[in-house]
Amino acid sequence: MPLLQHIMELDLEKLALDHIVPCLLDQGFFYLDNFLGELVGDCVLEQVKDMHSAGLLQDGQLAGRRAGVSRRSVRGDKIAWVGGTEKGCEAVNFLLSLIDKVVMLCIGRLGKNNIRERSKAMVACYPGNGTGYVKHVDNPNGDGRCVTCIYYLNKNWEAKEHGGVLRIFPEGKSYVADIEPIFDRLLFFWSDRRNPHEVQPSYATRYAITVWYFDSEERAEAKRKFRDLTATSQDRSCST
């Protein structure tokens, strides 16, 4: 059976220890192709398309939007957050479980990071009308995210025609890394200021699934600061 054969041939431990860990530590990113194989990848793609056609994807939001800056000029994607256990997300859940296994094999080898949890999956679509996402950092202020993982779902993608390249600007490097969002490609990179990146304008429908893995100590500290800030705001509201 093609599915079982592909998964059996995918040596997750070798992938984690011989490729992901060294590349993250050396250059800050790593990607591989044919992660799930065409059969399972097609199932994930169909489930994402079903979400899109059902109207479940909503405009992506901005953190700390500045006055006079339109959302669409910064990011043009439509997104939905899924845990993987929802009806119609069985293949997405399988993808997430496999990525989790790979990341768990990296634990203890990624410097000081202590990964114990991750976000829900962000299913995203750029509609193909020339929208992208301007240069940004996923975690500029210590919210706990340490590794960004993106799975791409775009068949017959031609970057020269369709655009949609993820361009990474590795900190302290003299080069950029252009990652084309091709079908069944899995990308890892550091979420913090080491990897500013942008999604260049897309001229065809572009699908991806992103998850973020959290450093437990930084995440706990971020939550503590948020609680303190919320409590302070409530105290001020009560005193006025």
C-alpha cells in the first residue's frame, strides 16, 4: 500500500537528528519535500479546500495595528484555527501528529529551548489576487513561540508565474532564502528575530498549514506578564 510504504520509509529520527536539528542550529531553517506522499497530501489538500469553500476561513488579523494602515496592505490571507479533531480534519490531524513526532525527537537538541506544547494549526489561504504578507517576525516580543513549522499544499506551483514565495532574511547572514510553497513541502524555522520573513504577492490560490512550537519557560513568562498587565488594567478601571 503506497501510504504505509511511504510512512515506513520516512525515518523520522534520522530526519530530526541528521537534518532538522543541524540545519536549524547552523542556518536557522530547514525544509524537505514529499513529507506525506501524494496520497495523504491530497487528502489534506481536499480537507483544506473544503474548509475554504465552506466559508470557514476569515481575514487574518494584525497585532498592534497602526492607525491608517489597512490590514490588506500588510497581510492578505484568510485563515482558520483548527485542533485537528474537528469533523472533516482527519488528514490534517494525521499531518499534525506526524510533525509532532518529528519535533519531539528534536527536544533537548535545540539549544536552550524546552518544547512541551504547540499552537493550534493555522490553515491559511492567499486568494491569488496579488496579496502577500509584508516582512515581519512571528515572535518579536517573547510570546513563547520558538519554532515555526509550515506545510504547503500547492500543486503545479510555478514561482515565476504564481509568486507566493516565502523569503527569509536570516539574521547576520549575507543571503536570503526563497522557499517556494510547493505541494507536500514541510518547512521549519526559528520564530524569533533571527528570521524576519515575508510572503511575496501570490497570483494563484495558495494554501498552507502553520503550527508554532512553544518554549515552555518563555511561554509561561509571557502568560504571567499578560496576567499582570490585565490585572493592572482592571485595577485602573476600578479606580476611575
